[in-house]
Amino acid sequence: MTLIQRVSRDGTPPEITRPDPAKVISGDPVHSTWNLEDRDGLYAGLWQSTPGKWRVSYSEWEYFRILSGYSILTGADGSVTQLHPGDSLIIRPGFEGTWEVVQTTLKDYVIRI
């Protein structure tokens, strides 16, 4: 096992998924995930989504940084967070709301379960 790994999409095919149809509010978002670390409850890599809006409910911790695109995260309490390239965010367990991808968004992430 190498102790250093470059975060890159080069040559690595992504896992392609979509949100649960029952959670989709608008659009047909397609998610591409390059999961570069997956062990012991730790996940890290790159995630990209095409436009759409869906309900989210977090049971894990997530740190991410927006690399490109534009998204809007809206909490169940009505709080609105606009996400632009360069923005970093931590989402804590218990967060509920919606994720809306306005322009195809790419982020790097670290998730701890």
C-alpha cells in the first residue's frame, strides 16, 4: 500500500449513480464518484453531479471543497448556503435539507462514518 495518493480522475473510471428517485425534487442528476479511500469508515475522493435537486439527510461527517460549478445547499430550517469554486464546508450528522446542483459541480470530499 502506498502512503501517498494523488487525488485525480486521470485514468480512473468513476462509479455512476443517481439519487433515490423518491428524493429527487427536480431534474435528473447523475453522480460520478472517484472514491480513492474506502476503509475503516473513512471515504475520500472526488464527486461530480449534473444539475438537479434532491433531499439529503446526513448520518456522517463530511468535509468538502468545491472545485468547479455552482450548487445550493438548503437546510430544513430554511438556511441557504451557496457553493462556488473554492468554498469549503463541513456537514455534521443530523443535517437535513436539499442539495441543488445549478451548474455541474465537482468537489473533493472526506467522509467519516
